[in-house]
Amino acid sequence: MAGVRIAGMYLKRTFVLAIGAAAFTLGLAGGCGGPHGSMFRNAEQRDAALRDIVETRSYMLGRPTAMKLTPDGSAALFLRSGPRDRVQNLYQYDVASGQTRELLTAAKLLGGGSESLSVEEKARRERQRVTAQGIAGYQLSQDGGLLLVPLSGKLYVVERVGGAVHELTGVRDALDPRFSPDGRWVSYVAEYDLQRIDWRTGAIERLTTGGTVDTPNGLAEFAAQEEMDRTAGYWWSPESDLIVCQHSDLRDVETLYIPDPAHANRAPQSWRYPRAGTNNAKVGLTILRPGADARTEVKWDVERYPYLAAVTWAKNAPLTIVVQSRDQKDELVLRVDAASGATSELLREHDDTWVNLYRGMPRWLESGSGFLWITEKDGEVRLWLHDADGRAVLALNDDSFRLDNVIDVDEAGKIVWVSGAKDPTTRDVWVLGLDALRVERPTPKDGFNEQVADFTTLTVSKDQRTGIVTISGPRSMPRSYVRRLDGRAGGGQLPSVAEEPPFAPQVEFTRVGPKGEFDASIVRPRNFEAGRKYPVIVDVYGGPSEGVVKKDARPYFLPQWYADQGFVVVSSDNRGISGRGRAWERAIYGNFADVPLEDQVTALRALGAKFGEMDMGRVGIKGWSFGGYETAIATIRRGDVFAAGAAGAPVVDWSDYDTHYTERYLNLPTANADGYKRSSILTYAGELKRPLLIIHGTADDNVYFANSLKLTDALMRAGKAYEFVPLAGYTHMVPDAATKILVEERIAGFFRKTLRDGVNGSP
């Protein structure tokens, strides 16, 4: 679970883009199937269908990802795996010729050796939800001539033209490697200290000393990585002469231990984890001048604003930091004097509940004359232009749509491209004026086909003349195209080797509720029979997020597999999610339990009234993480509605979850003891009357395994029956395809038994 508002859907201003019908439309398969209305004639056919979905990652493996353009837009770089493996290699697409060539493979770099990751690197990837193998990421130097590739604890610099590969010898288990802006240095963290290497000579310089596991230098702390979307712990100045480095003191943060029950001879893994109401890491910043042994401490009121939410050091702009109060109701944007470390206030935000963080904010204009800032102070998400001293100049968007985030800025052309939507189940692109209120949308004449592109993203070259556009919809898988944004010839589709789905999910989107306020989706069996009653599975998340109802094919292949076994699968977005206004999002403040559950029940009953095929006497619910929490509390508290529940990795007692996430919504436990009690599943454990399946990874370092142990213990002591599946050695994710298949089949079998085939718990 993460706490930063992430805008993932991008597009740029008016441009020439002739995609047309290239967004592939999927065909529907039908069939009479087996008993109980199942699409599948036997278990072998059912298992094969699941294997296809899981092993292809819902048909996403083999598609270009991590796409970047060179500064001049002459080439597009991307990572791509095979259609059924997670090992990624690096490719380059030449815009002028339309030709693609393989730049780099993990196998060549490792010389046939196997990949090995440190415990710390595995943890960072867990925070970033990275499950890829091989080349999991890469960086492009600012001039576009060099690539930095971390692999198996080693670092490689690759000359993009010519292909020369330089292994940075002497560097092992480097974390967060990065080019300096001038491309001369590669900086990284090793042995808990910030270091840099001149990649041409191999000379290594240790920039900090004394770092330890409890007092690391140059690394973002857990709360920043997991909840603030801040993975960096150091930042170069634009001129490459200074570095601002985070130093953290974790000694007062509680230590939690993760044993490996399957290997009792191994010592437990320990992690500093700040549970709600306990001590956080103490974080500070130091400005370093490499080679001069000069150090300047950045000064701000750390006691009042202990959270370091963001650091920005842009060209022609001052070093800027964003800090938050512990309760996240107050936030400051501070300008830092790099010579003295003194800070001055540029702006402040206050909200009586919490202040959201937005990725990339503040965003300074290239001229340094001002910056963009997203605020919700009037109840809607607004993008404001501020001058260099922080004074508000102009609100750039109105109520034509709801803003997500900034895509790109053309200061010379006086426009800003942003992502947003009128319909929160989609993502569109909007063009805003930089000097006056101007709100526009790309039109079909600009190459944007609204009929096939419910979701659109964009990556833009530094010269802003070339873009990578990715489009998808509920009946079309993502396609990525390179297009000249200034009308010049060139570009084409980035090649995919993914398997194309044999069918489109049979999903319908609707709005239900007393005021039509809930977005919902309904997935029916592909051999659906009108007039027949089907048991129902509610696929839920329910927690603070962008919502799960999306007009995009990707999320619905697995629900379709469940539906094809003779179910109707539904989802709805309750109050508490983003994209529907401040009041809607903040309705959950102080209590996680009541509003999401009330809304899920209201939406479910409205769907049942609208769609007669839903058998409201046979309704199950399933979810993972916050969805696991929502599943467990719904099954326990509303057994009159939900006949069975399958909860994956549920947060059981919110005092056991991390500070930055939990306290944002529930405040500190000392300030809201009743809210924590009412939000805890343990409070209601004795009320369980329906079948409940609980699944949890024993090595989960996000929602610790102890959560499910507490729940099963409470249920046992209350004399309640339950099913419990511990996943030995797994964390919060289940990236392994074989285990993922077993988990989904276990959940499906649970619902076949409790809902479809007539074996049910009594209310």
C-alpha cells in the first residue's frame, strides 16, 4: 500500500498521431462448457487457462516497458522480456528507420552466470514492486550517450553509440546508482555510505563515512520508499559540483524480525519497521562538495516537520525540499540556500485531515522564474503556477476534468500537458495554458482516437519533438507508438513479442447507488446464459487508491477466469479512493472499517437489483492487502451479505502497520484510540459465522505475517472455524508463477465449494 498520488497516464499537446485502428480489438470465445455453468469442461482445461493468464502476466510479458527517448528524440529505448519469462533485455528503436536492435542482455553481461541480489536490493525492489529479472532497470545520461545498467550487484556503463561496455570494477552491491548530470561520475551507496566512481578511470571516492545499518547515508528510509514514493536518498546539483545527502538515524525505530519457519536453522531477518504510534527514523540532509571535504547541514524545524517528503534540485532553480508534520496535516515547501543550509518558506499547505503528496512537485520551470504546484485547498485538485518566491500567480485548470498530475511543460510554448479525466475509470490528456486559463483536449484530428484509447500514456523527448504514446482500452491490449510531435516523418510501433489474448474479458461498466455515485464493473462467464442465476464474487480493494474499476482490459483476465467457472465477478469503488474530489476521498478519515464496508454493501445490492443474474444469496468476497482487510472485515461483520471470504495478506490491527500510511488516515493511536479499535478486525473476530480463507506470505515485510497469526489466534479462541494457508518464504507479492497459480486455484476452489456447489456456511 502506498500513500503518494501517482499519475500514470500521460499524453502531450496537439500532435500528429495516426494510430487509428491499430489498437488491436480482441475476439470473444464461447462454448457450452461443463457442469455448474462452467466454461471449462474439466479441471485440466481450467488449469491450462489459468496457467496462460499467470505465466503471461495477463498477456503483458513481452511488451515494451521502461520506455525512454534520447534527448534529441532520435531513438527510443525500452526493456522487454519474453512472452512467458521475466528476464528483461534492453532494446533500441531507431525513429528514422523504424528498426529495432538488441542493445544489451543480462546473459551477455554475466557471461552465462546466474543473477544474485543482496538482501537490501531485494528489499528496495519489494518497495518499488519490481519483480523483473535480468535488466530490471537502466538510466540514460543527460546527453543520451551513456547507459547505466545495474545487474547482479555490479554496475555497467554502456556507450550507446558503438556499444562499448565498461564494468565498474571495485563496485559491489551498489544501491541506487546514478549518473551525475555531467555524465562523468556514477554515484551509489555501498556499505551504507555514499560513494562515486569516475567510470572512465575507475577511481572511487567515498563521500561519506561512518555509515552503518542503523545510521545509513544516502538511502531513503522505509516510510519514504513504501509510502511517499521517494526512493532516492541523495541528489546531485545541476552543475554536478554538489550533492545533498540524506543521513538517517534508525536506532530508535522498532526492530521486527522475520524468521524462516521452513528453514529453522537460519537466523531471522531483522528490519527497522515504524509501526503506527512508534518512533520514526530521524532524517537530516547534508550538502557535500566532493573533493573539498565541505559539509553544510540543511536546517529546518525537524521536530515540527519530521517527514522529508521530496527533494528537488533543478536547473536554474534552488535546492527545494518538501517536509510534513507527523500528523500530515501541515506541509511546507522550503527553499534551501546551498551555501549556508538555511531554509526559507516558499509555501505551506494545511488540511484538517491530511495533505496528499503528488509526484514531481514542486516542478520548477526551466527558466527558474517559478514553479508548478498541485493543491487541494479549494476541494478540487488544482495546478497552480507560483513565482520564484512562492507567490501564487495563476490556477491553470478548472472543473472541466479532475487532474492527476503533470506530464510535461513547454515553457516557450506556454503550455502544460497533464493527465486527468472526466470519468475516473479512464485516463485522458489535457493541455493547459501557462500564462492564462486554457483547458483543451486532443481531438481525433490530432491523432487521438477516443473510441479505442480509454487509457493513454506518453513519454516525451527532452527537445519535446518526439513522444512515445501507449494506448489501451477494455477490448484492446496496450500498444506503444513512437510519433513525431512536430509533424515530421518517422516513427512507428515499438515491437512486442507478447502473446495476444485469445479473448477479451466480458466486462461491463456501470454506475450504481442511490445517486449513481459508485463506479462498478461486472464480469460474466463467456458462456453466460440469460435467465440463469449465478453466484457472485466481489473482487475488492477498498482502500485509498486510484480505484480498481478501470476501462482497460489488463485487470480483467483473472476475474474472467473466475467468472468462467460459473460466477459473476463484480467490483466497485467506494468512498476513500482518489479522483472523485476531496470530500469523497476523506470520508474514511479516522475509521477504516465503516465507510468502505457500507459503500461496498450498498453498491453490491444496487448491482444485484440492476442485474437479475446475480444470486444475492450466494455472494463471496476476495482481496489482497487492504483488499484482504476489507474481505475479512466484510465476511465477519456482514455475514448476512457475504457467504464466504478469501483474504490475502490482510492488515488485521492497524497499530501494526506503518506510521506514514496509517497515521495519515487514522491519526496517531493516542489521538484516536476508538478509531483504531473500530478499524481492527480483532474487535469483531467473535462474530464470524461464514467460511473464511486466510492466505499470507511468511516473509512479508510490508503487512507482517504476524497480522494473520493474530487473526487466526483470535478466531481460534472464539471457537470459530477458518482455513489458513501460509506461503512459506513469500513476501507481500507472489511473483513466482507456479505459486501464483496454486494460490488462485486454492481461492477458486474455496468459492466453488462454498458458493457454487452447494456447501455453504449458515448465517
